Amino acid sequence: MADDDVHTHIEALVAEEHRLWQHESSGNGSDDDRRRLAEIKVELDRYWDLLRRRRSAADAGGNPDDVGLRSEGTVEGYLQ
């Protein structure tokens, strides 16, 4: 997956997230919407992590294509 593809996927997730937040803020959110928002949060974290790591690999002279998507547990387990 190229950086452009990763970024396009992130943009699509952000657009969906905004749509769901607008739905929620208007009082029309459902349990399914809230579940999907939680899924999107995790997926965004994973894809931002992937993009950062791909860029780091390229900056260090490595091959960004060797960098894969990390698991939810790994990305969500980071200390903030």
C-alpha cells in the first residue's frame, strides 16, 4: 500500500467519522453509530501509525513497503 493509498483511506475514515459525529450531535445517533465511531478511532490510529512508520522508514533509507499495519492491541497499547 502506497502512502497516497494510506492517506486516501485516512481521509475516507475522517469523512465517515465527521458524518457520524454530526448524526450523533443532532440527537439521531444509534448504538451502531457509536460502535462504528469506536471502530473508526482504532482504525485511524492504526493507519496514522502506519503512515508515520512508512515515512520514517523512507527517511532512514529503508523500504516503506516493508512496513505493515500493526495490530489494534499494539497501536492502542501505546503509552500516551
